[in-house]
Amino acid sequence: GGVQDFSSYLGAWVTPNCPAVHTVLRSAVEHLPGRELMSYQVDEPGVEAQVEAIYKALQQVGMAYVNSATAVSTTPEFTLQRVRLPRESLKRHAANCLDGTVLMASLLEAASLRSALVLVPGHAVLGWQPTAEGDCWDYVDPSVLGTKPFAEARALGRLVVDQYADQQALYGSQAAAGVWFFKRLPVAALRQQLILPME
């Protein structure tokens, strides 16, 4: 009768080896000086530039936000969410917040950059590490790919995380079992748990 948390299995939707992901990654280099994705072989501003280049490449594809989050459920107390694989989102040029988050995480993992799926009630954003060492994170909200530049998407991602991480810190230890406000699921940690790409 308890609540089972399967959110870590979202890591299976992060598919860095998908050919469509590599096509977008190839176009991302056109937004970088020297036309190179160097992962963490560059400084922190260089890493940020790579994340921005990936964001811009997705904008060039024509990604748009489509709020198609729910699927039919056989029990009224549960709402199921269908999550598109990155290849599906790229084929349809459409993604909701969670679709866009797994898509961007796939692109970052393919570029050897560390990412995280960040879940808050009713929303998801992408986390990424600006350096190879430590546990520092930055954020971007992929739900605005079709309408906002990278700087605004980054500010929105930070705002979402600040709001819900504070709530988690304030109420998390007192919350009832199964209640949460903020989850950051680093993709590298999910891989260590053998949650591997499904394709």
C-alpha cells in the first residue's frame, strides 16, 4: 500500500547514442568558436558556451512546447505521464518540459557533459555541471526552447530550482512519506545504478 518511487528510471529515456541526437549535436558546433565541442577540456565559460550551443541547435530544429503530458490511467487516483524518447521529440519538433529535459540531457551526455533530470511538482528542468569537479549545478528550462533565448531559459531554470529546493529544505524532513518538492537525478549516478539508455 506504500508509494514506490520509480523516478530514477527516467534515466532510461536519456539516449545519447541515438542518431538523431548526434545530428543535433553536430549542428551545435556551428555555434561555437573553433567549431569544437570540448566537454570539460575548457574553462567554466567554455562549458556554458557548449550548453548554450546545444540549446541554440535545438531552437534551429524548430522545437516547440506542446503540453501533452498525460496518458489514460485505469485508476482515478493516479495520473500517468507519457515521456517521449528524444528521437520522437526531434521527429515531431515538439516536447513538453519532461520531454525537453530528457532530450537536452541526452545531448549533454553525448557531448560528455554531466547533466541531471530535475523534477519539481508539475515541472522538470535540466541541471548541468559547469565544471568536472565538485557538486556545483546550473539549470536551464527547456520548456521555453521555442520562445526564449538561452539566458532567459537559464534564469527560469534557476528560479524554479531555487523555489522548490528551498521548499524541500524547509518541509522535506517533515513531509509525509512519498511527498517531495525537489529531486535532482544526475545521469552519471543513474548509469552507476545500471539505468541504461533504452536505445
